[in-house]
Amino acid sequence: MDATPLFPIGELSRRTGLSVRTIRFYSDEGVVAPTTRTAAGYRLYDLDALLRLELLRTLRELGIDLPAIRRVLDRELTVAEVAAAHADALDLRIRELRLRRNVLRSVARRGSDPEETTHVHRLTHLTRLTRLTAEQRRRLIDDFLTDTFPDPDAGSGPDADAGPDPNAGAGAMLRAAVPDLPDDPSDEQVAAWVELAELVGDEDFRARMRRSSPGPAAGRPASGRPAAVEVEAGEELTAWTHRRVTEAAECGIAPGGERAAAVVDDLVRRFAEAFGRSPGPEFRDWLARRFEEAHDPAVDRYWRLVWIVNGWQEVPGLVPVHSWLVRALRGDREEAAGRGDAAARPVSRCGG
């Protein structure tokens, strides 16, 4: 019967690809103990030690820490259990690194800042945002919602007994569309989250959100009152406008595209009749300026970021009516060229 082969440390190094110094370290740590020693005191290792070292090397190359590897070698944990735990840890690390990468790209796009101290402070702030856990991200949004539109069901605060809150609808819409970064976000979602987190922390934006439309579809200030131009045009025309523009936007019709022209021409004609004016270029420009008064680009940007973060392709009832109208009235051809008009991809329910 053949004797079990024994390997000196040099041969073990050659077979495993590990340095003699590394093997000696693992041996001293008791992870891979020598089977015996020669008369001169040199370490000898058996086949089991060789296999343990090969497994150890593989797991270390995968980034698994030594204490976990020791438990695998001692059969306290299976390789599958350790692999699953470390894969989860890597997922978190990857998300954090992607967030940091997008922060750095965001800062780089802005270029040099004459006030370098301000530049550094902003970079520090954005870096902190990348370290937030899912719970902390949720708390950040909750704080924004509570501060901007307090929950009427909370039953607390100085105005708790002041009667119905005219902003209740706005708060409800915001809470129904909370941005929630998925477990495996795309680069676009990560970048959107970083921008969104910075936006909701801005006090000026919170004030603008309170006085602007609670959601792009509502087309109304947070007070629930219609925009001034809509009051003057009348409820029936306002309702038609919102319905028609919502349908166009949900069908993918770009505001500067050819298919938008029919919608805009009809809209201008109806508003011109309501105001007793001629539907020419001067009136079209006047109408665009009136709708611009009801539209806040920062609020529109908030909703667009929410859609990206949540991975929403279409959100019925949350179409940016006023911003679509303004771009369409001004003939936003540049956007149409960039996005492409829906005419090339007809949608049956849109009459395409």
C-alpha cells in the first residue's frame, strides 16, 4: 500500500501558486497546519493540506475574509452559505460605488467653481448621500414630505383643528409616488437618486413645491386653485385641455413633434375664442407665457426624477400638462428631434 504523499513547503507553493511566506503565515495561524516535520524541522504537508490551500486561495480571490474561510475549512459553514453572504455584501458595495461614481461625474460636469470651498462642501454632502441605507433614504424622503405637506391624518401641529387642509391632495399625490431606489438600480436610476436627494434637501425647492402644482397632471397650485389663465378660460375648456394633453403625452407625442401640431392648433383656436382674440403667433406666445406662470421647472424635474428612480415608463394621471403645453406652444423642435415623435411607432389607443 502506497504511503500518503507529503509535500515540502516549496512544492506546496509551486502547486498552489501561493508564496512560501503566505503558506507559512496560514500555517502559523492554524488554518492549514503541517502534517509532520522532517528530522531537520522542515514542514511537510499532505494532500488534504494541499486541497485546503487551493480552496483558501480561491475564496480569498473572491474577497472572502479569513475568519469566514476558516469556518468553511472547519466545516462550520458551507461554501454556498459563505458565497451567498458575500454576494449580498458585494451588492451593497457595488451600489455604494455606483452612487459615488455618479456623484463624481455630477461634480465633474459642473466644472470648476470660483468658490472652491463651496465646491468641496457640496462634494462632501453628495458623498454622504451615497452612504445612506435604504431606511435612511426613505427617512430623507419622509422628512421632505412631512415638511412640505404635513400628513392630515397625523392629527398634530398648530393647524390640526383648523379644518380641511387645501394642500391635502398635494400631499396625498406625493405620498402615492414615493421614490424608491430598487435593489439593482441602473446607472440612470442611481444618477437620478443622487440628484433627487439633493433637490429635496433644498429649502427653496420645498417652498416652490408648496406653491406649485402638487403633481404634473394636476396643473394647479398646491392650494388646489386652477392657474389664472384657466380661471379666465373657464372650467370646461380647462378640463378639455388637461384631458387632451394628457392623452397626447401618454401616447408618446413629443411636444415639438408633428403630431403635436394638431393638438396645439386646436387648443390655440379654442382659447382664442374664449378670450375673443385672433389665434395668431402673438396670441400663441401670450398663451405660452400665461401657462409658464403655472409651471415650475424644478417641480417638473422632481417628478421626472421620481419616474426614473422608480422605473416607471408611464404614470397615468401624472403627466406634466403645463410643461408639455409650454414646449408645444413654443414649437420645441429640438426636443422632438432628440426624442423622436411617436408617429413612427403608432399606438392603437392613441389613434396612431
